[in-house]
Amino acid sequence: MQNLGMCSDCHSPRHEKGQFIPGRYLEGTVLDFQPMHPVPGWFAASPPIAGLPGWTRGEAVRFFMTGVDKYGKHSGPPMPGYRMSRRDAEAVAAYLKSLPAGRK
């Protein structure tokens, strides 16, 4: 389940050697990469998603199926516009909801 959407790649902080910081899984972080040229709407940090703070399970399922968030906006770069099947979206949302919220 952890690799379906590759969420940890951008939503989990890493230490100076590039390894994930234990105990801080999916709590959001400043991204350590950026585009070489300006990209409109680029997000320099990722939000915490452990526990899906501020999101209902249904809102998350819709987002993973359509790439549209609970406010009706499409995900911005570098976040991909997911088009998961309902089954996968429900599984990812249930998994993320089951995680304890991080420190942020």
C-alpha cells in the first residue's frame, strides 16, 4: 500500500543523507527539489497527509479518483493528478486515515 501513490517520496521528511526520518512518516515537508524554470502553481512544500487532517475519507477518495480536491481545484505541481480506480482510491484513503497524525 505504501507504494501505490508513492506519497512518502514528497510527503515524508528526509535527513541530510536522504533517508526518511524515523517517526515522521507522511507528516509533510519542504521539498528538496524544484523546477529548473518557473512552473505556475508550484508548491515548495508538501502538507501532512498521515491521518488526512482536514479531509473526510470521501473527499480523499474523490481526489485520488479525479485529481480534484475538496475545494474543486486540481492538484498543483509537483503533485500528480491521480486517476485511481475507486477500489485503489478507497484503499489509499482508508490507509492514510488509519495513520496517526504527525507533529505538524
